[in-house]
Amino acid sequence: MHVLALLARKGGAGKTTLAVHLGVQAQASGRRVLFCDLDPQRSLGGWWRLRQAASPALVETDAARLQGVIEAARADGVDLVVIDSPPSVTFDTLRVAGLADLVVIPLRPSILDIQAVGGTVEAVRGTGTLARMVLNACPAPRGMAEAAVTLDARKALAGYGVPVAEAAIADRRDFARALNGGEAVSEFAPASKAAAEIHQLWQEIEGKL
């Protein structure tokens, strides 16, 4: 079993959106998935309660009880635990990072997000857990070329010492429309560019687990 944690110091980076889509994509690839919602706002839980499908399963918990949840999931035959965490870097989030096999750090390609990500990167590096930054809500690329702001963000992030995922997720309407109905884009619009981006990101993440 593997544990994937979504962490970000700054709110609005897209942790819940990526948690949903990576979890559903992992399930589509044949893994048995459990979502863990640690964010007091319970955004992941709110999406899950809109959902018609019974899977992936969901547990709403906190960092203090997370290890027990993970152990129970392992005993129950779960293949992947996907954790959505609060937008902060605290002792609790460090505990989450320490329990994960891989930490995904989402951020938007803006100077505010780039400046804020340093605290998250430093904290995760201190736990020794493998990590990847993921550029999220980017301008849609034109043809095969990424938007200039996305390329600039990649250059700015190069000095942090944590790799940036090759797959960047564009700001596409299909994401919001899918979430509004308790779905992921791979279910709502499987032939869309949004679904293709998530598939590419999952393949990259899966290869690191």
C-alpha cells in the first residue's frame, strides 16, 4: 500500500481538486483507493457526499488519528491512501508528510504562490519524504507549448531543490463542472484535455510511488 499526501502552505493552490482527480484516476487504473480528509473545511468530504458512486471510500479524520487510519486501510487491502490536508505548515502537517510515501505540493504559477511554497518545501524536505511540486490552474497551453507564465514559474521553482512535475494542470472549466456533480473529469468528460492532463500527471506520480 502507498500513501499520497497533498500539502500546501497557501490556500487556493488546488489540493482538494488534485486529491480528487488523482484518487479517481488511481481507482480507474485498478487501485483500491481511500480518501482521507484532514482539512477542517471538509471540502473533499463535501464533494464525496455529492457523489453517486460508492468508491473511492472516504474517512474524515485528523492528523492525530491518521496513522491508525492508515494501518486499518492496509489491513483492509487498500492500495492507495490519498490525503487532503489543511492549508498550513504545522507540526500536524509534518506528521502527515512523515507518514506519506510521496508528497504532492500544488501551486499556481503566480509570484505569491512561488514565494509561499518555500515553507512547504523546507518542511517536507526535513521529513525525508519524496516530493513533487505540481503547477496547477495554469493558462491553457497553445499547441504543444506551455504558456509563458508557466515556463517562468518552472524557472523560478528550479532553485527549491524539489522537482516540478512535467505535467502541468491548466485552468479548465471542466474541473469545476465535474466537481459540482461529485465527479472527476475522467468521469464527467473522459475525452477532454483536462482528463488527459490528469492522466499524464497520475502516470508521473504512479511512477514515483
